[in-house]
Amino acid sequence: MKVRYLLVFIFVSGFTWAQEKPEAKKEDPKAQVFESKQSVTIDGKTINLNAKAGTMELKDENNKPIALFGFTAYFKENPEKNRPIIFSYNGGPGSSSYWLHMGIMGPKRISVDDPNYNQAAPYELVNNEYSILDMADVVMMDPVGTGLSVPIGESEGKDFWGVDQDIRSVSLFIMQFLKEHGRLNSPKYILGESYGTFRNAGVMSYLLNRGYALNGVVMVSSVFDLRTLFFVPNEDISNIVYFPTVAVTARYHDKITNKGADIESFVQEVREFTENEYAPALFKGNTISDAEKNQIAQKLESYSGISAEIWLRADLKLNAGETFQEMLRDEKMTVGRLDSRYKGINLDPMSMSSFTDPQSDAISPAYTSLFLDYFHGSLGVSKDLLYATSAGGRNGFRWDWSHRGNQYWGTDGAITTLPDMADALSKDPNMKVLIMNGYYDLATVFYGVEHSISHLGLPKSASDRIKMTYYEAGHMMYTHLPSAQKFRDDLKAFIEDTLRK
């Protein structure tokens, strides 16, 4: 009888163990690359390209696979010796690179009715005469969680979703891609947009400290210090740096009478008012006299078209969302955050914050649909693979904003990669930076960039290697074709300058 009970116990225990045994880990997907022939015509000359789109297995510092990193690369057929290579990405954080890819960097671009709303499909894909592919090969990168990029092995999303984690993985990809494709001795550039510029500042330092010197770094619609965007309590910097863009927006929408001779002279006038009158007034807080406060409110009205009464009610400080609403409130419209030339319907004219971004609404359907059609069609990427335009829908996506060098008294005293940029520029006297600013960008404002660069703490010999250019458009200035042409001209001149011995 005891033996029988023992056998039953063994059987039940074995059954329970079998039930609790964890499932075998699914095998990681393998890297895949899809090749195609592409071409682009620039200045009347056709450049034939070998395109590669897919994923590369990314390894850590111990040669252990950690991710499949998605990319699309365009290589010129029969290239000249020492042809430059540009690594390019968007921002977010958590955005794939399809905006830059189809807006300005690739051989094709998506035609949009800037600055108006586009009709529904069919959309138009056209030759991109503004591309830089006549001068350099281009690699469009999709950070982990975006595009086709996914963690593998023992890695998880959180190992890539953070300031330092992102800088590391993007830099590892660049180093390993250069080795894989025999481009270690090529002139090297990185080009990032929006959060991609915040990333750039870290990547340029990370690479240099590991023996990879960049010939140039290109910043498109930049932010390096998040204080310039936050509008936090008891902090004036966001209000100060936003105001010149608020003023040029009012000028564009005919909300003011004194427009100046041209946009450049108008912007300079507003800069001087902001530095010499508005910023000191805000610094005084509630010690400012009523007379001075009223005087500043009147000047704010003259530059913004928003009434002095509103400025006084707001204690001379409107945040970004309030500005979007207030600028065109009488028209029951709201201005765009990414590009304030755009305007859209204001669903609630009584609200103090906007519900939508008109530029995003106007161009996103065209970019998303036509890019995916191009990606799986012309580039030949398998339709079985899901391209994530954003990491926002990934399980557990949450950004870690802590960054080495931002720690003070045991906490984050700032969120900035300016020290990284200063580190790289101080260590490499040949490195140059091009910063491209849209006058109508209310997402990453040009005056905030100017403030950041003027506070880098570098000697003139280093700061002179930073060039600023400006465009009469917004965050994605290349949707405005005159600005797209200027973008190309400025980028071409920058590359030529960095290659000059």
C-alpha cells in the first residue's frame, strides 16, 4: 500500500513539475537585408545607388548579440575614393527615421502641399533633387523600438530606452556598421533631427572617446537643454527663449503692424527686446513696478498680437500651449507646434491649450502611407516585417531621462547633453557643427538653441566651429521647398568645408 502511495506521489509531483516547467525561449529572429537598385537625379546628373534595407545584428562590448538594428543605406555605384558617409536619424525620443528619409535625405521625397492640408491618397512620390546623395552615402537609422529594430538575446527595451542607453546603442551601431561595410576610413558625419540633436551631442562625445573622430555633426531643429522647453514653475527660461518664435509667428499671420524690413531684421529687433527688456522684467518677479509691467505688456502685444490684457493676466508669461490657442483665438483656429505657419480648427475656443498639431495632421497620412509603400515596394522589404514608425506602442516604452554628468546632490539637476558637445569640441579642434533652425518651429525654438550654444563655456576658437543657419519654415523645414533647397546648399557647403585641408 505504501509503495502505491509513493508511486502516486511521484506521478503527481512529476505531472506538476512538467506543468510548471517554463516554456523554451523562442528563437530570436535573424538579421535580414533586402537589396535593390535605386537612383536620384540632382543638378541634372543621375546617381545610381545600391540600396540595402533591413537589420544588422548589434553586439555589445563583449561581442554578445543585443539587438537587431534596422537601417536603410544608400551606396553610390562605383564611388569615388574617400566618399563621405552620413548616419541620419529622427528624434522623439521613440521616432523612426522615416521623416528625414522621405523628406530630404533619401533618393525620393514625398510631395506635400506646404503649408496646407493634403488630400487623401493617392499621394505623390517624386525624385528628391534636394538630397545630398551626390556627395555622400546615407544610412537612415531606426533606434531600437522603432522601424524594424528589436532587442534580442537577454536584452529588453529598457536597455535601449533612455538618454545614456540610446547614445550607447546608436554609437555601437555606427561603429559596427563602419567595420562591416569597410568604411572605417571614410569621412564620417551624423545628422539628427529634434531629439536626434540631443542624441547627437552625446554620440559625438561617445564616438570620439572610443577613437572615432567625426568630420562633422549636423543638428536639425535642435534641443540640447530641456529647460528651454519645459515651462516649469518659478523658471523663466522657456518663456524667454520662446518669445522670438511667437513674434515671427504673429508676423507671418498678420497679427502685428510693425513687421520690419525683412524677417532677419525683425528677429534681431525681437532678440534685443527679449534680452534687454523682457528677460530682466521676468527676473524681477513680483518686485517689478506696475508701470514697468504695463510697459512690457504693451511691447509684448506689439510683437505678438496677443493683447496686453492677456499678458498682464498671465503675469507676462504664456506657455507654449496657451500661445498656440491665443494667437488665432478670434478666428477659432490654432497654430501649429511643429510649424506655426500651419493653422487648424480650434475645437474649443475657450480652452487654454490646443488639442492637436495642424502640421502633424496635415502631413502625417501622406508620409506614413507612402513611406510604407516605398519601403515594402521599391526597397523590397518583406511585408511580413512590421515597421514601427514610433516606439510609443511598444510594451513598457518609457524613457529614462537620467544622464551621466547631470547628477548633483544625488539627483538630476538638469537634463542636458551640452557638456557632451563641449567635451567633443574641446578635445577635437577639427570637429565642426552645423545647426539648422526653422524660424517657425515652436517645438524646438531657435532662440533656445542660441541660448544653449552661447552658454557652452567654450573659447572662441571652439565656438567658431559651430555654424547656425535659418529657414523660413518650421521643425521639418524641408517640407517648404525653398527651405529644402537652402537645406541642401547649406549641407553641401558644410561638407565641402569639413573636407578642406
